[in-house]
Amino acid sequence: MLVTDRCASYCRYCFRKRIVGEHSEEIATDFAQIAQYIGGHPEMTNVLLSGGDPFVLSTAKLDEILDYLLPIPHLDSIRIGTKMVAYEPKWFEDPTLLALFQRIHEAGKAAVIVTHFDHIGEISVDAERNIRSLSAQGVQFLNQTVLLAKVNDDPEILAKTFAKCHQMGVRPYYLFQGRPVKGASHFQVPLRRGLEIAHGINRRVSGMQKTFKYIMSHYTGKIEILDLGADGRVYMRYHQTRLRKRSGRSFPGRTLRAPAAWTICPKDETESCAVLISDADAQITNRCRFTLRLHH
């Protein structure tokens, strides 16, 4: 559920920058209608509050959103995606915010914060202290990282980042392949190099820290990037998708061109993702709508 189009700061590589300050129709406003929809779909067991960054909203506004979500009996967790733990970690010392997490717990649901640390240098002393404090109160933490050229495209850097996350109680969750966002192609890492990095991370961390998945968050769903085959093709698997027949399905792409950094999947669920594209082709995907208002 996209609850705001504002952030504390704006990442140049963000795939949602198209909605910033635009009063987009993708931003949820009718929470009663959304709650009614979720209430009628018992297969939806968790809600992700995203945006923008939900923690730029007042606690009163977040409480209002929870008024609609917490009474839904089949919801077992409320996730909130944020980079505020990196940008303004002392915000999480606010007593009203702590009361909000307690309210989620008292409703019998898990409170989950999905942090966004791209580099170990973003993990401050204040961030670690407040993560540990919230963890002691039952808040769960996951971390997602975007793979960025000349920022963190080094297995040593990411292994240290993920190990630090694990040490302070944050589970490494997703390593995202950078999307072909307009004006940000210089951040994209070729898939071949991305696979080398993902495998390099796993060689450097312990078994307990090997919890992340290398993911292409695609308009057809979340696609796990598995490996490069001896035949020169990249092998992938649907980690999560709205098209149930595709869920869990593994498939090969076409022969991987050296600079390829993204893939286009057909809308027909009987077909497999097959077309790997390079930076030169990225404008094709700029017309795609990647975001849903409801995630399940």
C-alpha cells in the first residue's frame, strides 16, 4: 500500500521517483475501501506500507491507517518499508512511535520494519542502538539492498554490510538488481557481474547470514536470479508473482549479452521471460508500470 509520495531524501536510482510530488493516483487515500478489499481476501496475510517513506508521515496518520488494518483477523503482520533508519535513526526513539509498534503487537500481529541499507557506511551508531532497542520490544527487522555500480558492486562490501545487519538483528532479505530507471542507467550492474557478486557474498558469509535472495523486482513479479548456465543463459525463478501458474517456476533466459542488466517478460503467463536487455534498451521499460497499490 503506497501511503505517501514523500521521502526524507530522494535516491537517484529510485523506480518510484515518477510519483514524487505528483499527487499520483497510486497513493492510497481511501483506507476503508482498501481494508474492505483485504478483508474479503483471506489469502492476504500481510500488508506492506510503502511509498515514498511511511515514516515521514505523522504518527497520528500512521495510527489512522492502522485503525483500518488491525481489525482484519487474517492479517498476521504489518510491514513498513523505510530508509529513515539510515537517514534519521533518532526518529525511532519517539515515544508515540514506540506506542504504535506496541499497538500492533497487542492486536496479535507482527510489526516488521524493512530497512534499506545499501552500504555498511550507512549503518550509524544511532541506527544500531535503536534497532537493538526495538528488537528487544519485539519489532522484527529485514533489510533490502539495491545493487549499485561504483557504490556497492563489490562482494566484500556487501558481505560486510550483510554480516553487520545479521549481527544487530536485521535479516538480509533482498539484494535488488537495479531497475532501468530513466536517468540512472549508470547505476545498473550487468547481470553477469551481479551473479558474480551474489555468489561472492555467499562465499564470504556464514550459513546463518545466507538469507538474502538476488531479485529482479519486475512488473510481472519478483524474479530470483539464480545462476549463469554453461549454455550462456541466465537462469531465474519466480519468487513471487500475481500469476499463480508462474509461482515457483524456474526458467532460462536467452543467451546473456555481456552488458545485459534487465529482462522483459511477456504478459501471457504460458510463456517464460526470455528477452534480456542492455542499458541501450532500457527506454523500453520506462513505459512499464511497476507498482501495485496492494501487495500480497
